Amino acid sequence: QVQVAESGGGLVHPGGSLTLSCTASGIPGNVYAMGWLRQRQGEERESLKRDLVASITSGGITYYGDSVKDRVTNSRDKNTMHLQMNNLTPADTGVYFCKVVAQYDYWGQGTQVTVSS
């Protein structure tokens, strides 16, 4: 059974830090990449309007979105991924989804990150 689960979201003050984790299990075949996508408040989940925040391939190649570059570090150990986010701002608020790219794409349910004073 395929499972993709995110954890680590929550409420944090501006300037604070947060670490999100994603664990994938039961994925058939090879996992080519894992990534974090953010859906902002007010957008319906079904809209699929999600911004790519960070990703990492099986070979360790990383990508960071312009809005988070220099503030986040994404790491991966097999099928577990961690996103360390620093100096958070209200613009980082949203639901963060973990996406697993294998023969098919698999998604987690998302974890809410709220940056507010």
C-alpha cells in the first residue's frame, strides 16, 4: 500500500524556523525525485495551483524556488525528505504537499504552515 505522509507543519512567528518531513512507503519501482509544493490560502485543493518550493532527485540534485532560495534546505535519505525552513515570512503560509515522482506521481495529504504574529 502506497503511503505518503507529511509532518512538521504548524504556527510560527515571522522570522522563525520550521522543519517539514515527508515519508513515502510502498512506492513501486524507483523513486526518481521528491518535492515540496505549496498551495496558498484561498485556493481550492482541487485547483492543483501549487508552487514548487523545493525538490531533490535520487542523484541528489536540488532545486529551490526563487521565493525560498537561501532560506531553505531540502535533504533526502532514501524515501524520507526533510525541508528546513528559516526566516519564515507570512508569504510562506500555505499547505505544503509532498510529491513523489516514480512511475506515477504520488501525493501526501499536505501539512499546514502558518506564519503569523
